[in-house]
Amino acid sequence: MTAGPRARAHESDAERYAAGRMVESEELAFETRMLEEPRLASEVQAIQQIRQGLRVLAARGELPRARPPRRLNPLYALAAVLVLCVIGALVIATFREPAVLSGQRAAGVSQTIFLTKTRGTDEPMDVPASGAIEVRILPAVAGEPDVYHATLERTADGVAVASNVEVRADKSGYVSLYLHTGRLNSGNYLLTLVQGSRQESFSLRVMR
């Protein structure tokens, strides 16, 4: 994250972190706190899910756009509360659990693994089935634009457990994906990164 605008009044550290409004030194200190205080990681994850949920509802045209009344009316206040309750219920129902694979930075990352194509046998990379795993991929061939789409499928039957996950390469050329292995069964998976006509696949083995 880069330095953002000055902290808003009454804004918690979790809200600032989730919104990317921390300078690098604050971010590193807060991530250390999350490792020591799991509730902070859960709070950040909940905020990120609510933000994402509101974006999805807005994209679907399901986010109410009510013009506030000129005069304060208790009935409007009650209606606003009911609308917020409905939105909250929809967000929680849709985003109760994090996505199996995401291009959005995840809270509480327990491990980072690096993947790149090499010559020889493509041996599966072992990953633990717990928490969020950051997967850093260095594509063999990069092109423009720097947008990629990732798919994760079970090797045994080819069933996709995540598909068309959009992610961008950073300035160093790496693509970062976040894999919630706790939601996967043990076994082998194929992670495929696609950019236009180019694609690369990597073998993962989820261990319990």
C-alpha cells in the first residue's frame, strides 16, 4: 500500500488498513499486530468483504439510491435503517466466507510461496490447508496490458473451484494471488494464469 490521505475522524486502524490509507511503516506495524491479535485480521477481512459486497450490489443495480428528504422525518429514518439492514444481510449472506482464490490482498496471510516455470518435471508445490496463502508468480512471458486471469481446478476431475479471477502484475513483474486453502480438500490442484493467448499452469498439492 502507498501513503494515502490523512486519517479521517473516528476511523479505526482496521478501516484505514482495509482502505489502503496507511503509510508503509504503519502498514507493517499493523500487520505485526494482526499476527498477534487474530481479531484484528477478522475485522479487516469483514470490512473488505462489506466493501466488496457493496461494490457488487452497486454493479448489479441493487444498491438503493434514495434522495434524502428535505425535512427530518422519523418514517424516513426508519426506512433508512431497514434498507441498511437488508443490504447488510445480503452482503453477509453473499460474502460470509472469503473466496477460495482472489486477486485482492487477504488479511492474516500465513505463508508466501513463489512460483515460476522451470525446465524439467513440474513437481507439485506443497501448501498447508490453513489460513490464507499468498502465491507470488513470476510469469515466463509478460505482455501488455499487465492484466491476468487465474483459474484453479482439481487435477483429479478437472472441476474448477475458482475461475476468471482478475489480477494485475506489480512493478517487479510478479502476480500475487491469495489462496484460502482451508476451504479446499486435500489433493492436487492446477493453478493456471492466462494473459491473452498465453497461459502457464502450476501444480499445487494441498496438505492436511
